[in-house]
Amino acid sequence: MKNIRSEEFNHKERIFMKMKYFKIDIILLLIMFLFVQSFSQKLWAEDDDSRSSDSVDTHGFLGQAFTKSIQNNYLNNSILGSFEFTEGGFNLTKTLADNFKIGGQLFVYRIGTLGNFAAQFDWLTADYFWKEQLSFRFGRNKIPMGFYNEVSDADTGRAAVLLPQSVYPLADRNFLFAQDGVELYGNFRLGSPGRIEYRLYGGTLFYDLSAVSSSSITVSQTNVPYVYGGRLLWESQNSALRAALSGQSFQLNLNYTIAGITSNIQLPATLALGSVEYNTRNFTFTGEYGQWWVGFNSSSSIFPAGSVISDRGYVQVDYNGIEKIIPGIYYAVLHSDITNPNVPGGFQNDVATYVRFDVTKNWFCKVEYHSMNGTAYLDPTINNNQALSALNPNWGILLLKTTAYF
Amino acid sequence: MFRFICCILFLFASQFSSGDQASQSFRVIVNAHNSVKSLKPAALSEIFLKKVVVWPDEMIIQPLDLPADSAVRIQFTDTIHQRSMAWIKNYWQQRIFSGKELPPREMKTDEDVIKFVMTHQGAIGYVSDKADLKDVTILSIDPK
């Protein structure tokens, strides 16, 4: 009886705390939203005639989503319905000379247990244009992986709320989104065959410890001794067709404690992705397919050395022909281990349909529904710590999102 | 159902038909000292999307846009980029928030564009065909 009362009390306390934080979140978001809206209107009003080469360009966005899922929690406590999906960014770019500019973007987010509103620089770059065939970027640069990795953070430039998660997983944003180092880039005009653009980079990764810690594993130190990679992109002369090959290689070293024993683990990884996009006047067709090779070596006998290759891809169609409304659909697939592609918990099929509605020129709303088969996207820690294979493979999630930007 | 499928097919087929049949109601202008006198629509599109950023003499290109709701810009987008305004807007949003590039400077009027092009050697802009043009070079658009 005492236990039941105690559980009841804990349950009520959790609901109370949840409501309390929910109210604070809503108030904070409303204030930020009003700020962004009023600031954006002011900037738009001034923008047309005041921007000059010696001014600072400012842009920002603030987005809030509501998620509601059936059968499984995804990203947050979505079965109950959750507002724990907030993203905001603010950037400044200063053009110091015709061929030299500096800039940075502060980014905050909270998506379930990820982010927790800790502000960090999304990118912080000095960009020196030397010549068309060879130029340089120094600092924290977004990683050119596929067509959309660089724009994962801001959904202002796309119709869908979530990019296909098989290729651009939010949970892996730490090692996918930006690298600290140097980037070489250039462009070769080929005449009627179009042009080729290359991007090469090398450096290290900023890694957030909280992203790899959990209730059972404490990670005390992370280190990325190297990351390097590149993207080669060909585009036809009228930009109708483009194709790209991207690759990235890095190693993540972790010191972790599990059941009181401290060990270290090395995770070398190589990612490869092929991309094709075809644009007509109003349609955009995109397809991307890639494989990730991840190895692991550990000083502990708990985790034997080994490696796994996963594959992932998607096909997508967006329609841009209606003023202010962009509908679209994609089908994404993920196999966590290509030697065992259909094992329960090891695959994910995702059919997403979405529509974006631009209410004003700096405010839009999105509605998106994902029909899922498989559980490989899911996080056991927000699903009662059940193994992925034990979760219901047929589930779905609805996302409603609004974003203001300038 | 059959009608619905026909409508969808018609809508789809119409995307591939040529859209630059409408008469061109804009002029593309560059600085009078610019040696370039003619460009293809595809090359112009690359310039205004900042995919190509230097003139043949290595001078930095400074493209100029008119406001997004301007009829001239809408026609320029349709004829030169052969894309919808929504596509163009998304393209620039992706460039802005990835820290790669800023969109062309947006001028309020034809006169602002002309004034800027007159005074900046690398500048390129487009204006209404009714604009009073002097001391700038009108580019011929080579459709081939």
C-alpha cells in the first residue's frame, strides 16, 4: 500500500514537474517568437536599401514543434504528445573585403534528451576566396555530406520538418554536422557539361559528452584525433541535374565507466554517400544512398573488437509549383547491419508526407506524418529501456512545427 | 478516378514544357567597363545563384536582385532560373544558415540597380525594359 502511494505520489510529482517546465517553455518560446518576429519585420523593412558591403548581415530562426506518436516514443515522450522540440539559431556575417568574410552561428536546441538548450557555435568561419578553383575556410565549418547535411539544423530551407533520418540522423549530429579545421573548396567550369565543385576538409570534431552518456554508462572523456573527408559535386549547366559523391573518415576515442569499471574504446568510422537530384520548374526529385562502416576496439573484454556496416538511403519528391505551399513525400530506409538486414530492431522503413505553408515571408508552419515499419530509429532509453527488437515495429509520428526567421 | 489521374499526369507533363515563351520584359545590365557583352541564360542563372562568382578577368561578380514580390524579379526567375520563387527562397535559406553564402543584395527599384551598376565594376543586375538606361551596358541574352 505504501509503495502504491509512493508510486502515485511520484507519478503526480512527475506530472506536476512536467507541467511546470512545459509552462516555462511555452512562456520562453512565446517571448523568443515575438522577439524574432518583431526583429525580422524591422530587418526586412530596412534590408532593401541599407545593406552594404561594410555592414554586418544578421539572420536567425526559431522553431517549435509538437510531436505525437503512436506505439513508440520517438525523439521525446511523443506518445503523450510533446513540445520538447525546439531549435533556434542566430548568425552574423561580416564581409571584410570582396574576397574575405567572417561569420558564425549560435545554435540552441532541445529535442527530447538532446541538446538541452546548451548554446554552441554551429559554424564559426573565416572564408578566404583566393581564386575560383581554390579557396579556403578556417574554423568550424559545416560538413558537406550529401546535399543536405549542412542545412540539417535550420529547416527554413526545406519543406520537411525532419530530413530523412536514415541519412541525416538527428541523434548523430555531433559527428556529422561540423568540423573544426580547414576546408579547401573550388569550382571548375566545364562549358556545356556544366561545372564541378569540390570540397576537402580536415580537422577534429567538437563532441558533446552528454550525447554519449546514459544512465548506465558514464563517459568521462572524448577525443577525436582526426576527421577528414570531401565531396565532389557535378551540376549540369542549367542546374537541372546534379550528382555528388561524399566521404568522411574519423575516429572517436572514449573513456567510459560501466558497472564501476573504467575502460577506453576507439571507434573508427568511414561514411560514404552518393547523391542525385533532378529539378524541373516545379518538382525536385532527390535520391541518396550510403554506407557507414564503424569499427570498435576496446580495452575491456565486455566489448569484443569488431565492425559493422550499415546502409541507408531515401528517395524524395517536393513540389514547388504552388505559391506559399510546398508538399512533398519521401521514403527512407535503414539497415543497421547489412549482413543481417531484416533482423527485428535492425531496420527502419519510413514513409513521410509533409506540407509547408508560408504564412508570411518570415513565418511558416509545417505538418508532417511518418508511417514507420521497423524500430532502428528508436532510442530504448525513452521506450522503457526495452530492446529495439521488443518494440512494436509498426508505429507512426505526427509533427506540427512553426518557425519564424529573418 | 480516371480524371484525377489525368489531371496529375497533365500537371506533371506541364513541368517539362518550355516556359520561356513569354516575352521578356527585363534587361540585364552590367557596368560600362565590363568586357562581357553576352551571356547564356544558364550562365546568368549561375551568377545570380552565386555558383559562379568571378568574371573572366577574375573580378568578383556583384549580382543584384529586385524585391521578391517584384513582377520583374518573378519573370527573371521564371525565364532565367526556370524555377519557382519558392525554390529560390529555399536555396538561399540553405546557403545562409550553413554559412556558405549570402543572397544577392536586394535593391528596391530599377533606379537603385542602375545607380549601383554604374558605380561598381563587377556589378550585374536586371531591370524593367521600361527603365531609363544610360552609362551601363545592356547584356544580350544568348538563348543557345
